[in-house]
Amino acid sequence: MTKQIKPLPILQGKTAFAINLISQVSVIVAQMVISLFLTPIVLEKMGAEAYGFVGLVNNFVSYVAVITTALNSLAGRYITIAHHSGDQEGAESYYSSVFFANCVMAVAVLAGSVLLAANIESVVSVSPGLVEDLQLMILLAFFNCALSLVVVVFGIAAFIKNQLYLNSIAQLVSSVIRAMLLCVLFLTVVPHMWYYSAAAVVASVAFLALQIWTTRRIAPEYRVKATCFSIHRVLEILKSGLWVSIESINKLLLTGLDLWISNLFVGAYQMGILSVAKTIPNALLSVSNSLSSLFYPKCAELYAKKKTDELVKQFGFAMRFTAAVMIVPLAGFVAYGLHFYELWLPGRDVSELLLIQRLSVLTVVSLLASALVEPLYYANTLTNKIKGSVLITLGFSLLVVAIELSLLFFTELEGLFVIASVSSVLMTFRHCFIQPVYAAHVLGLRGSSFYKPLGKEVVGLFVVLATFAILSKALPFSSWACFLISCLISAAIGYTELSLLLLDGEERRKAFGMLLVRRR
């Protein structure tokens, strides 16, 4: 007799959104705690060069996304649209086809990692004492990447059902496991860089188990079946995903090479400094991406059902909501960043802290611009009209690399500032002046459709920045307690300003309602 699996309850509407948001924020907070607690320890025990390699290896793993993104970035779109269109057979075929294709890519990733580890000294500049440590970290990091590829399809069930909080809970559990392992390893035994990758592997195994458990309970109809595999389904997704892969190359050229270029042209120690400067901005970037993604399942559903007017309204509100949430932490980091670094990295030289803060601000500038328009990028994927956006970004990406290398080779400008500033300036222009027009184009709207909300967001940004500049002179930041209290006061003021500037009365009620978990 087959054991019946008890299904999980399906949450809808405001309750689903609120729990999705809370879960996503919990994951991000857990990940930030890992960085905040462990970074000073690693810097003290292993030095800036070793810490820089942790970020560099993560970048190496992201290079694999150039290949895997072609399939996995659009897998959720194809499965979700087939599901909501009533084509269950097609959805199941996409599901199984993506799984087996990812298994093949996982094997290729493992083989490539062996070659990279064996030849790492010809790829980067590394101190002899760190070579073996770096090689083991690479092998474990790419093994974790292979595991992540296997997990992909098991996360799609929560997307289809708009129950993203289940994925976030799994991510939270895996993040806690990773954090506990890292703390135990770095505090009790001789420190090594490969602890980061080893802890990630254990966390990924836990994440995989939870994803499988979740899928069997909210979407038991989705099972991996060899008989459902179709090479034509894979090729169909790859054909559309080719442009997403080119977009991954763009991201690689824009920011994914910065640590590597720093290592080769400026120095291993300087690479470590840049890695520290990007730690908090990268965490804030994940917040923006997570917030935007909460709206995507509903957008996909509305698009599949051809409800164009509702879809446009959903994009507009997602844009304003994401900006309203993100401006405060990003602007706060610009205003209070130096105070934060003085508390976070005590004992570091003042000039070094100033360098880290300036590099962080350069990184945050483009994140601010991105946060204002982040939801609009999903319009490209949703409508499957990616080509134009990718070609535009490719032009920016090549220009960034050309300008960076020219300035590094032919000028006496400080190398780290060149690497941090060029991509930030150009991508700010791309976010604010190109993407709003392209998103309107693919949605069949006037090119200026999104500039009104964008203009309000820019005004809100400058108001908050001005407010925080004044508060930075008036509030105390001499201890962690003072810093946290000052940040809470600033956040309360900033969010009040943004709610009044960006949202009308009805939108404020809608936003607050979405954040409240209510039982029906």
C-alpha cells in the first residue's frame, strides 16, 4: 500500500506575499550575519589576500552561470506558463527535461573544476602558502555548484504555486547550518579558506532534501521521470535562453571580473580590500533581487492569462514598492558607512577604512540605480524579448572592459578606483535611461511610461540622502548600541518620507496590507 503524503496548505493573496517577504528577509539577514561575524575573524586570522580569494572563487563559480543560465533562467517561465495554461503534460516534460540536462552539466562542472584547481597558479597570483588551500576550496566550491544544478527544478514547484516562502525557509535552514559550521570551524581549529566551500556543500545537501520534501507536498504531480525527457524541450528553452547567457556574459564583464582584474593588475592584497568593500553592497543587492522576485509569480500568472492591464499595474507597483524599501538601507550605507566600518573592523588603519568606504560607495551608486528599476528587468524574461536588452547591455559591458583596461595600462589613476567606478557609472546610466524604455517597449507601452514613477523615486532618493546627511552629524555612532539606535531612528524617518513621496493613499494601504499576515 502506497503511503499517502500529507499536502501542505496553499497560501494566497496578501498572506502569501507577507510570508514570502518575511522568509526572504530572514534568509538575507542570516546571510548578512555570516558576513558581519566572520569577515573580521577571517581578516584577522588569515589576512586580506586569503579573504579576497573567497570572493574570487565565488566569482569563478559564477562564470559557470554563463553556460547554465541559458537553461535554468527560463526553466521556471516555461514550466509555470505551461502549468497555468492547462498544459500539464508539457509542464511535466519541461520539468524532467531540465533536471536531466542539469545532471549532465553538473558532471561537466566537476570535470572543469579539476582542471582549474590543477592549473590555478597560472590563472591567478597567489602566495605559495595558500596554493593547496585555494585548490581544495575550488574543488569543493564547484562540487557545491554541481549540487545546486541538481536542486534547480525542485525549487520551481514553489514558484508555480506562488509559495516562495517554502523555498526561503529551506534557504534559511541551509544558511543557519552553514553559519554554524563556519563558526565552529573558524573558532575551534586552524583556519582555512576551504571551510567556506565545505560548509556550503553541507548546507546544499540540506537544501536539496528540503526542496524535494516541499515539492512532494505542494506539487506531487511533478516527478522526475526519464520517460518525460525531451531533447526538443531542452533545445526550446536553450534557444530562448541563449540571450540570457549572453546577459550573464555581460554581468561577468561588468562586475564578475573585478576581483580577478584586481588580482592580476593591482595585487592580491588590494583584491582583498575590494572584496571587503563589496561584502555589504552585495548583500544589499540580494535584498533588492529578492524583493523584486516576490512579484514575479503573479506577473507570470497574469501574462499566461493575457491580463495585460493588470500586468502593467503589477509591474508599476512592484517598481515603487521595491524602491520604497531599498532606498533607505542603500542611502544609509552611503551616509553611515564609515561609522559602520570603524565598528566592524576595529584596529584597521584609518586610511584603509576610508579606502574601503569609498570603494563601497562607488559600488552602491549602481545598486541604487538598479533598485529603482529592478522589477522592470523581468519584463524581458516574461515576454521572451531578451535580445534587444542583451545587445544593449553587451555594448555597455564591452565599453566597461575597454575603458578599465585602457585606464589601468595608460594612466596613473588608482587601480582600485578605476575598477570600482567605471562599471558603476555606466551601469547607472543603463538602469536609469535604457531599461525603462525597453521594458515599456516589450510590454507594448509608450517609451516614457515608467519615467513618471522613476522621477518620483529619484526625488525620494535625494530627499532621504539629504536627511541622512543631516542626521549623520546629529546622531551618535560611537558604539554598536548607538549605531543601531541611530539607524532605527533614520530608518523610521526615511521610510515615512518615502511612503509619502512614492505612494498615494491607496498604494500605502495596499503596501501595508501586503506586509500583514492575516488568517482568513
